[in-house]
Amino acid sequence: MLTPRKLLALGAAVVAGLAVLLLWPGRNVPAEEQVRRRMVQMAAAAEERNLGDVMEGVSDSFRSTEGWGKDDLRRVLAAQLLRGQWVRIFLDVDAPTQVSGDEVAVSARLFFARSDAEDLAHLARESVVDAYAVEGTFRREADGEWRAVQASHRRLGAADLL
């Protein structure tokens, strides 16, 4: 028999369960925002020189316009990140665009700097900076994670930064 106390506890449990289902992080987050978050995570991992976490955001089927596969990209990034030349990595992402249900196109600029600046707006003039424009595609894979499947890049010159 349900006593008022048991009925109240049951009601509270149902409300808590519904709240978890409705408010769980990631639920109903647009694909474009999920990809932007993934890119921010990858840039943070790169700044920490955590190559494994960076590569978690890259699909096994990755191909670049240069013909690189995932292993080639890993080698290039390892050479750049692990040599310890760069102190800060800044990411400036344009609004990602969903091109299909499971694909999102992205365009961003990456700034690699020797600087103590905390954000891109305060990047010191005397800093040494390398900057790249990157365009690519992220795809939601079978495990539900968004990963880069295609990318191209070009180095930005001083005129591109103004």
C-alpha cells in the first residue's frame, strides 16, 4: 500500500528522472555547436601538448587536401606540438554550417604564439605568431562523436591578419 510518504518519494523520483532526461548536457544541442565545442576541446588539448586528445577528434577516415591520412596528420602535429616551440594556441571559429544530418562544415583560424597573452585580443605585438586558415568537415560517427574527416589549411600572412 502506498503511504503518502512513499507516494511523495515516488513523485520526487519521477520528477528527478525527467529533469535528468530533459537537462542532460548535449541533449538538443545543435550539431554546429557540438562541432564548435569539439574544436575548442581539440585546441585546448593541443595547447597542453596532449596529442592523444587532439587526435580523438580526428576520424580514422580523415583525408586532407594534401593527401594526408590520420597517421600523417598525427606525425605533423607531433612535430609541431612536442617540439615545445609554441606556448599558446588560439582558435577563432566562424559559425559552423550543417550540410547534412551528420556533417558540419567548418572554417577557422588557428594562431600559434610564443606569448603570455590570455586571449587573442591581447596577443602582444612582440609575440612570435604563426597563423593558419583551416576549412574542413566534421562527421558524426557511429559512436555519436563528431570527428574531423576532411581538412585543408593555408598559412596566413601579415596582411591576412589585419
